[in-house]
Amino acid sequence: MLYSIASTPRFFLIEASINPLPVAGVYLKRQHSNIYEKSQINDELNFIQALTEGFEEPYALSFFLGNVVRFIRPNESENINNKGYTGYLLSVGDKHIVSNNQIDDNWYEIEVKIKGDQEFTNKTLSWSLRTGVKIHSNDDITDVIHFGLRRNHLDTALIDPDFIDNSDIEYKIELNKDTFELVEQELFISKKWHIGFSEKSVFSFGIGFVLESGKYSGALASNANDFRLIFRPNLDF
């Protein structure tokens, strides 16, 4: 066992984050509705929404309390950057985004998270497991218990990678906090290609979906599509 979540926390981190894609989606829908409407492919799919989907809030403030452990496996150099994280994460915010509509919502989220990172010269591998609860002040958004996992792999030295190599996968499931009924699922899969500008220059393209079944009620129920696609191109250097 590399680390234990039951041990005394020794690491504290405060982080402020901004999600530029959903912010851009909200801006375009609110300020440039003609452009947004022209991106409507059919009744169920808007291209701008698909590019900016996958984030529920425009920004957040997070507090992490836990442990960070550096580890070296047998036959690995001491220069290898391997780290394991376990701890508790509190995130807060005052806005919520659904279908590129930003609404007022004082929310907070408490999570237990386990994460591992491995870094080599041409290869990175990371994974995480998390579970927690998210509470909303807006009565039209369901309070949920969620479970999530993520795996991220990149090896720029591979000549002929298979489907699992150089790919990311993320899955999240949300249950109604009071009834434990399923209210939302999210699956996202991304594939990477080394483009040769540098050792870690990579183009990736991901596709996924959000399947919602009762997370929103009242005025928000008409704003949320039950099935929402995610398209996400990305370029890393």
C-alpha cells in the first residue's frame, strides 16, 4: 500500500479554477444568439453546445486536505516523477451551467479522492477515483451522490499504438442524494496522436455524452436535454 486515506493529512492546497469552454458557450448563446442558432445541426444537437459541454460550472474554488506521496517502483530511476494523492476535496461556487444557460446556484461539493501520476521521459500515466456529494441552493437542481473514475495515458515513443494506448477515459455516475435513483451519467473517451513538434506535443480528439434523467426540475427541466453529446479537440505542447 503506497498511501492510506486514514492517515493524518499533511498537505493543504487552495486552488481557483476557470472553465473557459463553458464560459465561451454561455457568452455566445447570450450575446451572439444568431451565431449560436446557426450552429444548430438538428433538434437534438447544437455544435457549440457539444464543444462546450461537460462542465457544470464556469469557475470554482477548491480546498484539498490530504497526503501526497512520491514513490519509486523496482527497476525505476530515482529521477522518475511518480506521485500518489489521497485526501478530501471541498469545492464551492455560485453559478451553474445547463445547456449553455448560466443560472444562480450557491453549491458546494465534498469528495474523497485517490489519484496516481507516473511521469517518464516519453510516457505519462495517471488515474483517479473519487466519490462525494454535491449540494445545490437552487431547488430545481437535484442534490447528488456521485462516483467517478478517470484514466489518462500517453506514450509518444509508440510506433503503432492500439486502442487503449494514448487514450483517456472518464466515467461519472450521479444518484439522487435522498432516493438513490440514477439522475445522470457521463462518459468521455479521448484519443491522442503525437504530432512531432516536441517530445510531448499531442493532438487529441474526444467524444462523449451526458445522459440526464431527472436531475433538473421546474423551470430548468425544459432547458436540459436528456441526451447531450460532447466533442472536444485539444492541442498540448
